[in-house]
Amino acid sequence: MLQNYLKIAWRNLRNHKFYSFLNIFGLALGLASCLLITLYVIDELSYDKSFGHAERIYRINADIRFGGADMSLAVAPDPLAFTLKKDYPQIEQVVRLRENGSQLVRRAEAAENLKEEHVVYADSTFFKVFSVPMLMGDAEKALKDPHTVVISETDAAKYFGAENPIGKALIVDNSQTYTVTGVMQDIPAQSHLRDMNMLLSMSSTEESRLGGWGSHNFNTYLLFREGVDPVQFEKNFETVLQKYTAKWLVSFLGASLDEVRKSGSYLRYTLIPLTDIHLHSDRTSEINVNGNIQYVYIFAVVALFLLTIACVNFMNLATARSANRAKEVGVRKALGSERSSLVSQFLTESVMLSFFSLALAVILAYAALPYFNNLAGKQVSFPIQKVWFWAALLLTGGAVGMLAGSYPAFFLSAFKPLKVLKNSVELQGKGGYLRNGLVVFQFVISVMLIVGTGVIYRQLNFIQTKKLGFNKDQMLIVNDAYALNNQVKSFKEQVMRIPNVESATVTSFLPTPSSRTDHTFFPVGQMEQDKGINMQKWAVDYDFVKTMGLQIANGRPFQEEFPSDSAGIVINEAAAKVLGYADPVGKRIFGYEDAALTQKVTYTIIGVVKNFHFESLKKNIGALSLVLYRSNGNVVFKLSGGNVAQTVGQVEQLWKKMAPGQPFSYRFMDEDFNQVYRSEERVGKIFITFAVISIIIGCLGLFGLSAYTAERRTKEIGVRKVLGASVANIVTLLSKEFLRLIIIAIVIGIPISWFGMNQWLNDFAYHVDLAWWMFVAAGALAITIALLTVSFQSIKAALMNPVKSLRSE
């Protein structure tokens, strides 16, 4: 019986090549898109799950409101980790990590440095918390001693080749010697700790032992014992605050914890599961740029929509062509076929078509995978060696075939043989409402994707063109200026002689993205806790304001002719507002230079710069201060244009002359700025890609339906033409039914898309407004696409010779 079903199914597919192609290709597009997005979602959901006992590892987050600033931090104070381990037996182990940024590294005997992008300080307990396999060395002792380092297998090959690196020396930052005590396996790419190829022993930095309860600098992880409920454990943080932080507040502010809270300020610690960090955490001082669970949800819904649209196409075309198979059903029933056997036959055809589509979908997805990886910034691959992958594909193919073919099968098999054979069955009415509803559903989704794409790209254009309050174009950043040692000033002056260079500044602090250094300041003589202001403090030189293009709102910038500027400070308008000064110039404030809060420094405000966006546009502009201090992280040059490549070449020649053996590394500030919004840019590109695919799939179905409609009404068209109807009249007649459905889809889709995009824009403190014309444009585009699709078949039918269609009567 099955063999007979397959034979009939193959015959029908072969005899109706046009409709078979539309069904197979449309379904394949939907399946291929769904497959790619599913691989993306699986990759995103797998982060940090490869670590042993990952379900028992949690990170401590800090939420702070103080001095006019709200901070959401992924870091905690340095004493907190081991204090918790000492006081609470529920904790099996703890580890702290501190990001050290990029560093220049070389073997002790080598002449040239290599740039290491992701150097991190780590406690010796790292391998007890994170089950990263140690390939060489003893995990128990590897990071215990000061100035020891554990490197990844990638770094071992990079620095030592085939040699055994254990016991050998690496020079970090051209100044500190570290002994290699271990080689670990590369941390998986699906981890928020990815790219950590070099772990320096935490005991090498004095900042790990200062004991400051107010200085938050360490990513802190807890490994709980079996059976401990982390939600219940969070309640212990209040005890910690009362026992330890309260004492620090009294010594620092002279105020109790309760008094601080009564003023509206607070400090809260919470826990986040390790496996939630990548998708659910976007805090300051994250170790890596994380993903976004909203985008995972969005892509999953898009995948479901695309697959649904493809299934809708199948159902539409199958029910639309029911007239062509009505007599077949009538004859089979008259000859004794039961309805169940007819259902089985039609489902067999549907499943066969589904598997043809699935095979084509796998080919399409495999071919598109490199493009998709580039689009999504991923390295996903087909898990072809996994049994579950092939099992899932087979189940999907069968399920899609059954789902897409279920309604047509029951619809066709329900025909009454007597009425069918007498041509008295109402075929159009039986499936018409469903087909119309499915067409509307398809274009509702298409309209939503079109609107979403438009809003995302308009927001990205807004970000690119918004006046940020600083120069970002033609700004050349030369990295690792500390490699020049005492020649930084000379290097800056010599580069300034190059014709295309307008100005230059030496600093570690840039607005795209910035290095965050939060400090608390008080007006002189007013160290009450409600008088404090929390703001960032950037170390800059005399030329920073000029080079960065900052505007002075009051007072003046730093000037070399004023020696007293070494004790001066420039603040932004946001800081002046929090301080409550109508005229801040000449006012004195003080703060502390160290985490232990022992080195008090007083500054005189000499100027106020206009607010500029030194953080993402997702955040409001906060308080910021500039102080004169040597900070040789980067040398930034403002270029006037001209031959940029030639200018960079001249700068590189000077670098190699003044810093032999040090790698020359540069970037442009607009590239840094764009990197901040890379995820939104990728979402926009993915959106437009799948919006186009959804429209293509929808148009394939619409094309098939319009072809069928024209075929069904051939004789009517012939009569109308004989009676004098023009081509325009015929095209209008055949198009208006579909146009009505598209307008209904627009009316439904626009409010849904407005709500969804309004929610997305709320993530930005600065964003575009949802203008009415954006929705009108989306609707007009949907109508245009639909009319172009339908008009092809309508014009073809209208131009047909009426004699041919009427001769068969």
C-alpha cells in the first residue's frame, strides 16, 4: 500500500512541476532559515555549560546608588570573596578575576613583543571553580606564587612552539617577569571567559590585598556546595553589609548604613548563575561583551514565523488546487476507497514533498553558513557527527509534512463523490476563507519584519549621525604608548610635524569605549554622605580637550602656562548639576587616590566642558571629571584628511624607529564607536535578510495562488474580453482580491510592530521617534511587492487570446 502511495505521490509531483517547484523551494527556504537560526540559538544557549558543576557556580553582582549615579556592576570588593568563604560553610570555593586589558608580552630572550589582547589576574583557586583541564603543570600550585602565569595551549604554541614552556619566563608590559607554571586547554568559545589565554597570579598585584570594601574591581565567583539554595543564600548579603561594609562607611563618610539608605543611596549584592551571564547580564566591567536574551527570543520567533509561512504556502496551494483533484477523489470514493486511505495518500504526498524540501534546505543552509556566521559574528557549524542532529532533522521533516499536509488531506478527502462527479460541489467556498486567512497571516509577519528592519536601521543611522560632543572622525589611535617609555612626548611632537596631523593627546581614556574609573568626590569641608558625588575620573594631558573637540561651557581647559593646573580639575555639565553649583569655577572638591581611601587629594575646578557621550547611547550622560596626570595608554592624533594610508605609514616608521621590537598597533575612533553597536548592526542585517526571505516565501505562495486564480477564471476572462474588457480591467479584477487581503494584513501588522519596536527602542536613552511615515512606507512596500507578484500572472491571463479559452466550451 505504501509503495502505491509513493508512486501516486511521485506521479502528481512530476505532472505538476510548476506547483511542485513552488512548494518545494518555498518550504526549503523556510526550513533552511529555521535551521540556521536554530544553530544560532543552540550556540547562544550553550554558553558556560561545558564547565563541570556549572549549575553550582554563581557570580556576585553589585548595584550601587550614590552621589547622583546609579551603577550596575559585574564586580565586587576584593575582600568579599574570601570573607564569604570564611563565614559561610555553604560555599565550597571562591575565585576572583581582574581584567588587565591588552599587554605586550615576549619571551625573556626574545627581542620583539607580541600583543596579548586578554590578560587577566586570577586567584590560585581558579581551577577549583572552573574545570579547565590543565595540560602541563599542577593546577593546585600553578597560580599560588607571585609573578607566575598560566597560559593556554594556543599561547604556548605562539610563544614557545614545540618547547616545554614550564619554568620559562615571559616579560609582561616590558617590565615584569612571570614564570610559566602551567598550560591549560583553551577556554571554549561558548563561554563568557573566552579568549582568556593568559592568567597572571592574583598575588602579583597589590590591589588584590588592599581590603577596601568600597572599591569594586573584581569579578567574583562562588562555587556552592551540593544542595545549597543560592536564592536563600542571597539573604546573607545583608548580614555582610551590616558586619563589614557598615564599618567602612562610618570610617569613610562618618555615617551609618541606615543613614546612607535613608538619603536614597544603597549598595546591594545579588547572585547570577554562571550559565545566565552571557545572555542575561550587560553590566559595567563584564569580562567580555555578552549576548542578549531578547535577540535569542526574537530570532527564535522569526525562525518559527518563516517555517510557518512556508507551511502556509503548502496548505494554500494544496487547497487551491482542490478542484483539479476533486474528480480524482470522487472516482476513488466511487470505486470503494475509504476516507482514511485518501488521507494517508495525501499525507504521503505531503511528507514526500517535505523531505525533498528538507534535503534542499540542508544544502542551502550549508552553502549559506559562512555568510550567516559572518552576519551573526558566530562560528557555528553543522553537528553532522551528532545522532541527535539527524534525528531532529528527520523528525522535523516528518512533522512539517504532516502539519502542512493535514488540512489539505482532510479537506480533499471530505468531498462527496456524487456532488463532485456532477460538478455541483462548492469548491471555492470550502477553502477560500482559510486560504485568505493564511495569506493575511503571511503578510502580517512580512509587514512586522519590514517595520522592524526600518526602525533598526533608522536608529543605527541616528547613532551614526548624532552629534556626540566629541570628534570621532579622522581620529587615529596608536595603542600601547607605554612601549615608548620616556619617548612618548617626543613621539607625539614628531608625529605632529606630519602635514596631515592637526593635534594630538596622550591618554588611556577614550569615549569609545571608555575605561571606567569611578571616584567619589566631596565639596571641601562637606564630607557628609549626602554631599558626595560619584563620577568618573580620566587622566589626560594639556591637549585632550582640543584634540577630542570638547566644548568649554564655563572656565577654561588645562593650559601649560598655569602651573597650578596640576591641582586643577575639569568637570562636565552633568557633574556640575549634581554638585548643585550655578558657577562651579573656583570651587574646590576632594577625593581619594587609592582603594584604601587614605590618600586624600584636593582639586580646584577650573573649567566645565559641555556634556558629551562618553558611554553608549543606551545610557544617560553621567558625571565626568578630567585631571592632569600621565596616562600613557594611547596617543590620539586628529587628522585633517589627505592620504590617510600614507600618514599611517609615516607614523609607523617613526614608531619603529623610536620603539624597536615593539609591535605597532593602531585603530580609528569611529571603528571603536561602531563596535559598541555591533550587536544592533548585526541584528539589523539579520532582520533584513530574513525579512527578504519571508517576503520571497510569501510571494512564491502568492504567485502560485494568482496563477491558479487566473487558470480557474480563464473562461470568465475570455468572455469579459469578448464583451470589451481592457487588459487594465482584467488585471484590476484579478488583483483586487489579493490587495484587500494585503491591506487587512497591514492593519493588523502595524500595531503589533509598533509595540515591539517601541519596546526595543526603550533600551536606548537616546533614540528616534516612531514616525507615522515609517509604517506607511512599510505598508506601501508590502502592497507594491504583492501587486508586482500578482500582476505578472494577471497580465499574462489578460493578454491571452479569448478564442482559445472559449473554444473548449
